[in-house]
Amino acid sequence: MKKYSSTNFGTLADVAKMEHGKAFLHDVLSLTSAEISVSVMPAGATSPFNHVHKQNEEIYIFLSGQGTFTVDDETIEIKPGTAVRVATGAKRAMANTGKTEMQYICVQAKENSLTQFGFGDAEIC
């Protein structure tokens, strides 16, 4: 049995053509600890709805573009290099306010489940 999985979701231009401009990796990589999506939001677009998670926090990592990210009643300006963590129970939505597409990665994992990270869970071989 292989101890890894891999996929190629194509370029970000390919992702932009996918449903909702998202490539979800959970199923194609058989992920067991997180959902990860690679996303492209067109210029001027907004989230189609606000949403809340019950068990999973989300971490958004913005690679290109600019916009706003609203958590509950607070709005954050986003640009390349911005990372936002949203806890469970918090309402979230975003808007691309720029003239180019916004590219980002979203990681969704069970809140408070991380017990080791970095070299706390690694061994040099």
C-alpha cells in the first residue's frame, strides 16, 4: 500500500473554469485530517452566501488579488500574503474588490485538534 497520494488539478487558469472556481482536494487525495481547496474568484465577485462551520476552523491564504473578508461584523482588507483564520461559529464572507481575479487556498480542519506540529511530529531519517 502506498503511503502517499497525489493529484494535478492543473493551473490556476484551469481552476478558474471549475465549478465555483474551486479545486477541492479532500476526495482526490483521500485526506483524513483536513479539506483543502484552491480557489479563483473573478474580479468583482462576492461569496454567494455567508456561512458558519460547526466543527472546523478555516484558514484562508491569499495569493493574488485584493478584496475584503468579513467575519461576523468586522471587515478585513485582504491582499497577497494575507492569511485569515476563522473560528467555528463565526459568520464569514468575502468580496473581490480588485480588477483582477483573487487566488487563494482554504484549509479546513477540526478546531482544537492539532496536538503536534513542525518538528514536534517529525523525525530526521
